[in-house]
Amino acid sequence: MEKISSDARLAEQEMGVSTLFLAFGFLEWYEADDSDKKAYAPLLLLPVNVERRKVRGKDVYYLSAREGVGEANLSLQKLLEERYNRELPNFVAEEDETLVSIEDYLDQTRTAIEGLKRWNIRRWVALGHFAFGRFLMYIDLNPENWRDHPTLHSLVNAILTGSEHEEEELLRVPIPDDYRIDDPDIVTGSLRS
């Protein structure tokens, strides 16, 4: 337990994010119908803290939730959506969060994977490190998730324009149109500079 606790502290210090989660339920799945290799992915993740205390001279470890509600595994949702054309449900906890909501989620997930050979829902609980930093960055970079264009933020605007402006005076840096990099003129090198 000491290793898990120290790895969690180190990840938070180095990356600024917690990687320690309590996972509820796992999806047992296969890359292809003819594959013999099982893969397991956590379904619900609750960020937790581990705290160590001395009790009568012995180390005792306590788990506590960092946030009140667990979340569905976003990486798994995206994988199943893109590769298997399946949509996993989002986890929505009720005001009175009970195990019933977790069971409901596992049932909804079981329905979502129906017809996929040998895929199963395992009712396991595990404490472990799950790193989703890259996927969260992917979500952050999706323009659909932006409330305002990044150049409207004063700090980003100052970096891009090389000078500071008042909120009312922000300069909009022109964003060039995308061009087709697979265009034969570009591929063959006939594009002249």
C-alpha cells in the first residue's frame, strides 16, 4: 500500500493530476472475434486519496474520495465508439448515491455490448493507477469544447501578438485556412514558395 500511496503523490507532483482511482466493474473484451487474448478495462472510476496513520504503532491506510462522484472511463467510451460502433452510457449519479446506480450502470453497459462475442462485465473493484492525461488533453483540444476562441483569452492573446492588451482591445490573430496536404501538387513538390 505504501508503494501505491507514494506513486500517487509522485504522479500528482510531476504531472499535476491524480492517477489513483478506485475502479468499479471491468469490461472483459477481445480485439477480434478470433482473438484468444482477453483485455480488461475499468468501467467506473472514482478518484481517491490514500492517507496513512499510525494506530498503536502500526501503519493503517485510509481511502477517501477526492470528488463525490465517479465517472465513466472516457478512453474506453471513445475506443468502443470508434472501433466497435458501440456507445457506452455516461454515469450519472443520483442525489442519493447508492450501489443501485452502479448496478444500473453495469446493466446499461451489459446491454451496450450485447452481440459482441465473449465480452463480459466483471463485478470487480480494484484500487490502482490509471493515467488518462493524454485523453484529457485530446478533449481539451477539441474546438467543440471551447466556450470562446483561445485567442480571446488575454494571456494567450498576449503570447500570440507579443504585447498585452486590455480585454476590450484584444487583437484577433488570424487563423489560416487548412489546406489539403494530400493534394497532388503538394505531394509532388510543385508547390512553390
